Amino acid sequence: MPLALGEVTAAVIGDELYVVGEGSSLTLAYELRMGRWRVIPGGNRPAPSGHHAGEVIGGRWYLFGGFESQSSGAVQIFDPG
């Protein structure tokens, strides 16, 4: 992984593993077929945190809550499409 994150949440959508976590607002992707990491352009989360609950529904990744004050009660939606 190109940067250290704490308390990560991850999800597979298509051929990529997406990872977010404590310590950065960036969204990372691991290309499963190519075996390499990349940072998602424009993938900054508006409420960065760790300890999210996450679920993929209809190709979108929903992140719920977190332990930081700005993410408490928040729902963030990431659409890789």
C-alpha cells in the first residue's frame, strides 16, 4: 500500500479493491489483475475518518459513520464509474 492507514475499510468493486482509512482523506485502489496500487484522482472523502462501516450496493461503495466528529452519522458514497 502506498501510504500507511489505520482502521481501514475496504471493498471490492469490479477488478479493484478500494481502501480508505484513518490518517488520510485519499481513496486507494489495488488493481487485482495487475497487482499494483494507485491513488484515485478526485477520491478525497469529505469526512475522513477510520472505523467506517461499508457496503457495496449497485456498484457504489457506501461508507457509514466513523469515529471522527465530522464523520459521526455521515453517509459517504463513492462511485468508481
